[in-house]
Amino acid sequence: MDTKEILGYAAGSIGSAVLAVIILPLLSWYFPADDIGRIVLMQTAAGLTVSVLCLGLDQAYVREYYAAADKDTLFKTLFLPPLLFSAAIAALLLSRPSLPSEILFSLDDAAAGIGLVLFELSFLPIRFLLLVLRMEGRALAFSSAQLVPKLAILLLLPLTVGLLHFPANTSVLTAVYALANLAAAAFLLFQNRCRLKAVRRAPFSPAVLHRGLRYGIPLALSSLAYWGLASADRLFLKKYAGLEQLGVYSMGISFGGAALLLQSIFSTVWTPYIFRAIEENATPARLSATAESAAALLASALCLTGIFSPLASLLLPENYAAVRFTVVSCMLPPLFYTLTEISGIGLNVVRKTRPIALATLGALAANLLLLGLAVPSGGTRGAAVACAASFWLFFVFKTESSCRLWQPLKRLPLYMHTLFCLASSAAYTCFGTPANYPLFAGVWAAYLAGCILRHRKNLHKLFHYLKKQGFPL
């Protein structure tokens, strides 16, 4: 994969992360924290929807793509069952449109319920159609599709609340998010129109479906456990602290968008690269060095976030003052997950899905225990630290399993970087104040300088490589 292609994929992730950082703070000035908390719940439920409806067949599509002789049959066979399943679920829920809103929002609101159903179920075609663009190497279309829903939200919010004077309530907000997702789905249908014509004529293969389910269902179960791991903090906050505190917590996650950016880029580029190398009987090069460099990069990202964390107070209303202290811990789960994509890839390569499920279940159990202890007394700060610690355990479990079943890694540098990240962010989140901020900033600045010195040769090579590619450096 050349630099141009990598940058093509990165553009969508970068733009999406930047727009996400803009959207939630913008909402905080116009919508109450309760409504922002409901949007976070809606997005959380979307993760569960995708995990349940996909049946793991989306991951099976990625795994089998390069080995499949008929890629149209592969797509039709693995996409059609989840599509029919989601259509049946949609018909059932829309027969009583207020029910989804009652369950998730505790509101008897049919309009919010319809928006919620459309928002949730649109993720299924978006997920599969995005995978087609990714596996075909259509970087520009892939990145554009990631930007469409965010741009639609930025356009629809001022149009509905500002120009058309719709009320700033839950129904309007869910409608905006649902329309944005539908715009993304329409864009993807247009981008894949030629492929979909071929898919319509392709035969359905029970053998391919059986093989896909055998690979995908264990991963789907693991995805459910991972959803619990990634979402339990929101559910605990809703129960013990209320929707307003959940809205405040979501701002910390929003400002940690740099971590989601790195996660998205690595997930987009790394996994298909490894699978392609395996199918071509090529050993992935310098896996340990790649993992160590990634760990240093993630630690540097955390240090920079911590140093500039006071800026959050300048961008948000006063009732979001805690965000400057929770943002560093909120960004650790996607950072640790990103590193796990590298250090734990061997489990996917050898098709050993049971250790993935066990690692996720172990981390989930730890997360539930820590959240039960931390959230009732610590609120948003306790939730951020508990979730970060649980994702560190997930990283360790999966890394150790992969090293035993595939290629061994030098793990000491990985654990040193990640333990520093966890310890410093937890201390700042739990005990940080404006008065002791300079102490934490000094520690982060020193560690950042150490990372730069340790990897200065790699940075020098990267600098010259980018300069040769025509970057104005």
C-alpha cells in the first residue's frame, strides 16, 4: 500500500474525527445535556445493533475476500441474511413506533422512536457497503462516505434549529442523526451501483454462508462482549449519575477523538494488509518493531492530549468543567484497542476466535466490577478510569494469546508504554486540579521528549520519505 493510498484512507478518518470534535461541543451550546446523553445512548445502541444483525458475517467477508474466487457471490451470500433479518426487525419495531423511544430514552415519543429505528438499522448497509469500498481499494470513495453523515449533521442542525426554528428537543435531534445516516447509505449505494448490479445476478451459496457463519458467529459473540466492554460505562452512568452526567462524559470522549482517529486508520489499513500478506504467503515484516513504534505513538498522543487538556474548558460551557480531567482517560480505550489490533492480529490469522471471546469476556467482567465500585462514588471520573483499566486488561489478554498461537513479540516495551499511559491518566482524572496541572504537564512533556529521542531515527526516515513524496516539509 503506497503513501497516496494510505493518505486516501486516512483523510476520511481525520475529517470524521475533526467533525466529531466540532459537533458535540456545538450541540452543548444549543441542546440540554440530557438530550446529548440520549444521543450517546443512541450511538451506543447502534454498536449493539450492528453486532447482533451482522452475525459476524461482515468480519467473515473481510477474512475471505482475497481467497474468494467469486467475490459477488461472497458479498450476496454474507450480506443478504443480515439484510432480511434487519428488515424484519424494522417492521416489528415500527408497528409501535413509540416503543424504541420508551426503552432507550424513557420517553413516550413516536417521532423519536421512528428516528431511532432508522438511525440504528441504517448502520447495517453502511457497514457492508463500506467494506466493499475498502476491500476494492477505493480510498477516496471510502473516505468520502465516512464524511457524509458528519457533514449532513453540520448542515441539518443549523437548518432545523436555526433557520426553520424547530424546537431543540430529542425528536429533532434523532431525526437529524437518522437523516444523516440515510444520506450516507444513499451515497454508498451510488458508489457501489455497478458492483450491486453484478451482485444481484450472482448465485447464493449455502456453502459460503455455512463457512462464513462458522467463522463469524464466534466473532459476533465476541463483538457482543466487546460492545458490553465499550458501552458499560454509559449504561452505569445513566443508572447511577443520570443523563446529564452522561452528556458531560460524552464530551470527554468527543475530545478524545484523536484516539478514535488512530484506531480507525489502523483498523482500515492494518488488518487487510496482514490478511493479504498471508494469502500471498508473505510473512508480515518487523511485527515487533511496528508494535513498539505504535505503542510509542499512542503514548505520545496521550501526552499531547494531557498537556493541552485545559483547552477543553475554553470551548465548553461551565457545567462541562470536569471534561479537562476525564479526556485523557476517555481516549485510552480506543488507544489500547488500536495497539491490540497489531499485537493480537495473530488470533485472526490462525482463525482462533475462542481466545478473542475469552479475552473480551475477561475484560468485560473486570469492567463491570470496576464500574460498580467507581461510578456510584466517582461519577464520570470513576467511569473513565474503570473503562481505561479494563481495556488495558483486554490488550494484555489478547496480546499474550496471539504470541502463544502465532508470532512472538517483544512485549516489555508495549507494557511499559501502556502502563505509563494508564497510571498517569488515572492519577490526573482522579486527583487532577488546576493547581497541580503543571506537575502532570511536566511529566507528560518529559515522557514525550523521551519517545522522540528513542525513535528519532525512525522519525528522521519518515521525514525524508515524506519529503521525497512531495510534502512541503
